[in-house]
Amino acid sequence: ELLQELFGNSENSIGVSYLRLSVGASDLNSTVFTYDDVPAGETDVNLTQFSLSKDLEVINLLKEILAINPNIKIIAAPWSPPSWMKDNSNSKGGSLLPQYYSVYAQYFVKYIQQMNAQGIAIDAITPQNEPLHPGNNPSMYMTAAQQANFIKNNLGPAFQTAGITTKIVTYD
């Protein structure tokens, strides 16, 4: 009933048409997670451990929303990449290590492809939520120059190679 009130198209609905999702956990989740967490000291540069399984409840809820309003648009933003990609090896703060820019671009590709496989189209992504606020857990510091470099040299080309037309919104 609530979903109908929020996302329906009747005169009793507010008709929400655009949603913002976190890619992995946000600072509002009860636990911190990404879609490619590995034990401390390990890496997963081939993203073989990548999985949306920790967000199945959200995915199922999105499917219910899309059944009510199949035209809803979704923008998705990460609060942090996997800790192993960061210079402080921590979910809080730190910056993306340049050696993982291409891997992180593939992380977004996998995310969009796997969400599409679930019937959920991602209209737009942003490379980093609150890029100048590394104090939340999770979070990451990402300057405008770092973000421009990442998008121009890694994320944009990865989307193009994969045939992904999802928009990229900068400096969210």
C-alpha cells in the first residue's frame, strides 16, 4: 500500500519518479559492506568475489517498485569502494589508489550489468558520494582532479567498451 502511495500514478499517489541508491553500504546501513569484500591484506583485481548478495532485500524491493512504476529512474552512488582498493585499507576515509582505477571502473560495469540482469536499469551513477567528506563510515575522499582522471581515463572508456549507456554524474 505504501509503495503504491509513493510510486503509483493514481491521484492518491505522490508519483516518485527518481530514486537514489547506494552502491554497497551507505552510512545509514547497519553494517559496512561493498560488493567485493575480501579478507584484510587480500585483493581481488579480477573481481571474482563480486556479488550483489548483500543487497538482495533492496533488489527485491526495487523489483516491487518497478512493478508499480516501470519508468522509474535510478541514480546510484558508492560511499566507498572495497577497502583493498584504498590507500588506507579502510572503509572510512582514504582515497582510491591509482593502480585500482581500472579495476574500480570494472566494478561499476559489473554493478550495472548485474543490476540489469535483475531487471533493474541504472539511469546514472556517480563515482563517489560526498567526495570531500571522508568522515562517514563508509566514505572516501576524492578530489575533483582525481574524479576527472578516473572518469576520463577509466570509467568512461570502460562503459564505452562494455556498451553501457548509463550516465555519469560528477561531483555528487
